[in-house]
Amino acid sequence: MDIQTIKERIALVQTKREYLLSLLERPNLGTLRVDVNQALEEMDELIDEFGRTFPETGTI
């Protein structure tokens, strides 16, 4: 997999992250809030790891 493909996929993950953040604003989320928070944490780790692995790519 080339770096451009990885960058595109990370960008897609970032758009999904925004959706998860909007879910947290819903008062009726209930116990799913825990899962949404976990997904956000894992996405943040993935994005951070990408930045550490490919620092020359800059921001996406």
C-alpha cells in the first residue's frame, strides 16, 4: 500500500471521527456512549501513530 492510499484512508477515518463526536452530543445515547468514546480513543491513537510513522507527510 502506498503512502497516498494510507493518507486517503486516514482522512476518511477523520471524517468518521467528526460523526462520532456529533453522536456524543445526543442526550439519548445511553450505554452506547462508552462505545463511542472507545472508538474515538482508538481513532485518535491511529491518527497519532500515522503522524509519528510518517512525520514527513505533515497534516492530512
